[in-house]
Amino acid sequence: MTYCPHCGQRVPSKRHGIAIPPLKLRIFDLIKSRPGITSAEIAAIVYDTPDKAGIVRVHVGQLREMFLDHPVQIRGVAHYGYRITAA
């Protein structure tokens, strides 16, 4: 999260022109930097336990909705993990 140098308010971080909340931003950046990362691996990094993989899947679904009309997409590949693609 960055802050406005003039007023000090939070300025949402953006990826590809879309403002993303901090937790989802972390998940997005993990997927981008580690193609093939699984929801359990993301949960282990973000929540310190792979048992919260279901929560990660919900966040990824919400990220997909945010990028619905955008050329950048988050894809899940069975037995492989998530990756970010550009149309």
C-alpha cells in the first residue's frame, strides 16, 4: 500500500490499471512471480498454513472477476496451479 505524499491517505496499489486490495495484491503477485503455484502453496505463504487453500481459491475467484474484461487473466490448470496469461 502506498500513501499520497500530499495528504497521507492510502492509495490503492494497481496492477495492469486495476486497483487491488492488499491481500489480493499479495496473492496476485505470488501467482505472477511463481507460475504454477497452487492454492495450498499460496495459503502456506500468506496464512502460514496450507489448510486455508479454500480461502485462497475464493480470493483468486474474486481476482478473476476483477480482471473479467481485461486482457490479463488468471488461469488455473489442474494438477499444475495458477498462472497469469495475457490475451
